[in-house]
Amino acid sequence: MEKMKHKKIAERMNRMSYQNFNVSVYCPVGNINKITDFEAFDEKLKHLYQNVKLGHAYLECYRGMEWCDKEQLLKVKDFFESKGIATSGGITTCDDSNNEGFVSLCYSKEKGQEILKKAVALNAEVFDEFIFDDFYFLNCRCEECIRQKGDRSWSQFRLDQKKYITEEIIMKTAKGINPDINVIIKFPQWYEDYNETGYDLVMEPEQFDSIYTGTETRNPTYSQQHLPKYISYFVMRYLESAAPGRNLGGWFDPYECTYNITSYLEQGYLTLFAKAKEVTLFCLDSLIKDSSFMAFAPALGQMFKEMDDWLSQLGEPVGVAAYRPGYARGENNVHNYLGMCGIPFEPYIEYPKQEKVIFLAEGAACDADIVTKMKESMLAGADVIVTSGFVRKLGDAFKEFVNVSYSPRKAIVNEYAVTKDNGVSVSGRYMGDKQILIPQMDYCTNDIWELAAAYGTDNNFPIVLRCSYGKGRISILTIPDNMGEMYHYPAEIWKTIRGLFAGEIPALLEGPSKIQMFVYDNDMVVLRSDLNYYESVSLRLKDKYTKVTELTYNKELPVIDGKVTLQLTPAVNYIFKLQ
Ligand SMILES: [Zn+2]
């Protein structure tokens, strides 16, 4: 059974409309029900398939109390397939109430269970595969849910209920009708809050045949979620580690992107830099009918063409091992803020004990065995880098390594210094472009060393602390209270911070924040600036590299003092081949 399942998924992943990936469009039930005149619809759909090589469409049968009947579903399926576009089903498990944001179906009541069962059965009758849009969360607090929850936390109640509903209603119904069906769960990009709403990154990849990744980032400042752009890359890789070989693709949408079409495309670039095998565009009518987004399909076409060329040349993604257990919480999005500052991560849902550089944020402290695991890594010579939030969460247990603690005191800082003698002293005065608020980390002089510091009034506070432990080292990175304010650390501070991660990276970025870096195992490096202005940056190379070619503009860059320097244009991908 297991082998058959994997064979089917492997076959599906080889179905590509481009050389390196497939493109799919998600068609919500409301869009599908409007299709009556297929000739007129084809005229509209041309806007998408004449710009984008469309290989696949998800056809939804239920969302928010609206249904598509089997007859219409089959007609639309036939239409897409007559155009050479493969089809799968889709379900969005929400209710229609709009009184309180999005409302999930309530499975404590018969009605919610019946809707789910009916939607699953319809999909299994019509398709060999269907996907759950990322509304398969639980947020109902009705009287019946309160009664069934009992003494459990909401999180535990929802995890328990969802496990049962998935097994008993979804999988039994789907497999009972169509034993070979591929049932896909799409996980949202808000991975920090999964467990609170019943998403379970440990159990659900086992329950479902395959998974899918939401890579929507939209507008990091002015939209409701907290979404640094680097998420589109990070969450793809993170979910890949949760279901290796079964993460079928990444999914994004145009909403809250009209302020800047590049911000829309960036979701696609990053999804593909993370090596998604399929990109799903949400949603059909927004892309072919809504005047707000009519410019998006032609732009997508150009992006896919460009990326298809690059992806043929990029190896497997690599980066600094970032451990985040599936049930972690803490320092929401810290990896993504750091990713926006030129630190390339490769996330791991299991502790990466084989790695020589390991990054641990607050969420990693949720692992009850983390101290033992860190100890083993460092005794074997690893560099472990932790955040101030990790130290806070671990509390006294952190003192196994060194007596550093997270004090309740804060400091407002704007001037910085770095060490040039391994922490014996700090020197220089580097200005941030804005004052920021940082926690004061308590440490013991001469027991651990400040590699970077922020000046206060007749005082200074650590930004980076480091000491040895066994054959390895432990470093502590201070994260500002508002993580976005990390962007105000000056370039000199970033040089020290990025240096902590140097072990496993072929080249280090020298320059300010808001420049992303992606690294591949065939000596390829990508830089992408999210600054609004042109900025000169350098790549400091590992000794073995003597030649650098930048492929976007096809230019060999002179290597001077072990580094290459170039000016980055905002929102352009620079692809480097290191030799
Ligand atoms: Zn309820």
C-alpha cells in the first residue's frame, strides 16, 4: 500500500507543464458554477493559458455552503481535459458565517460532519486526487464544542478532534469509494499557529497521502498576518522536511499585492527557488476576470519562463540547519526575518544531529530533550547558534552551557560596536538608521564574550555573545522585541551575525539587511534585494573559490581580496556560479 501510494505521487510529480515544474490554477466553487457558456469561458481562460503554460486545474465542489453538483463538475472537468489540462478536486471546509472572520465547519455537530463527508464522497467519485484548501482548521467555540472540549486546552481538543475526523470521515470515505485516490492537505503559511487550530505537522503528513504548502506573503507591513517575504521559501522547505518527497507544491494568490506587482511575483520566485514541483495560482476568476489583477497573468508568464531556465541550473537547496519541531511555538517568523537579512536556512522538523552549524530559535526549546541534543552536537564540534528567545524559554536549563539569562530589562539602542579580537574588546561606532528596543541579556564577564554590542548611556549590551563548549561553540543572538527592527542593525553588525553561520555556506553576504540569499549544493548562490534603492554589496568567498560568474547579466566578476562586489537592482534575482 505504502509503495503504491508513493509510486502514484512520483508519477504525478513528474507531470510538468514547464521543464522543471507544473502550473495549476485553483477554481473555487463559485467560479465553476458561473461557467455555463463554455465558448465564452474559453475566451476568458485564454488570458491565463496564453500567458502561462497551464498543466493542471483544481476544481472545487464545496466552499462556505456553496456546492457544485456532480453534473456541472464533470462538464467543467471535461472542458479542462479537452484542452490538455489535467484536473483534481478541491474542498474548502468553511461555513458561510462572516460575523467573525473565517469560520471553520463545526465537527462537534452532525451537520459539519455530513457536509465534510458529502464533499469528500463527491470528490472521490469524480477525481483520482483532491486537495483541502487551508481552511481545514478548527476555530469553532460553540456550546457543543465547549462541552466536548471539557478540561482539555482548545489546542488539544482540536488536535484530537481533527485526528478522528480525518481518519473516520475523510480517509475512510475517500478510500472506500476510490482506493487509489491521492488526498492532499494544504498547510497554511502561518505555521506558528498550526496546533492551536488543529493543524498537526507531525501527524497529518502521515494521515494524508501528500501535502501542499501555502506560500502567500502579500504585504509584510500592511496586511493582517505577519509575513516577511522569505516565508515563501522557508515554509516550502520546512514542509518538505515534514513529508520528504510528498510536498506536491506551493500555492499563492494576488491579494494585497496590487501595491506592487513585484511583491506578487516574489511569492512565485521564492516558491520556485525552494524547488516546488508545482505552483498553484489562486484563483481562477481573480486572474482572468478581476480588473485589479489583469496585469498579473502576463507577468507570471515571464516569471515562469525566467525561472524555468534558472531551475535547470540550480542544484538542491542547502543552508544553515534550522531546527523547528513540528509542535514548536515562539518567536513567530524569526527565521524569516533573518532570511530577509541574507542568512540562508534549511529547516528541519527533526533535530539535525549530523550538521556542524545548527540554529535554534525559541520554538526549538519546546523539545524536552534539546539540552542533551545540543550537548552531543557541541561535544562533536558543532557550532550552535541560539536566539535570546531560546535562552528565555529554556531558563535555568540553559546554564548547562553558560550562565546567560534573559533579563526583564530593555534598552533603546542606535549605536553599535563589534569585536576585532574575539571578544576581548568591542570597538567602532556603527550607526543604525533608527532607534530600536532590545532585551538586555545578562552574562558574566570573562566567561563569555561579546562579539557585537549596542551602546547605551554609559553602558553597552550584547547583540552577539559566544563561548566554547567542548569541541564546539555556542553563540547567542539578541532578537529585538519587534523582530522587524532587526532590519535596523547596521551592515557591520550583520557581518558579525552572518559570520556565525559561515561554516556551511560557500559565501557570506556583506551589506545591509533586506537582501535574501539562497544557496544550492552545486556552488550556485542567488541574491535578491528587497531594498527600495540600488545598493552595492559583496560576497566574501570561501578560499576554494577563485572565479565568480553572475548569470543574469552574464558577467564574470573580479575577485579582489577574496570577495566580489556588485550593485544590486531592487527585486532582481542575481544568480552566481562559484568556481
Ligand atoms: Zn462547534
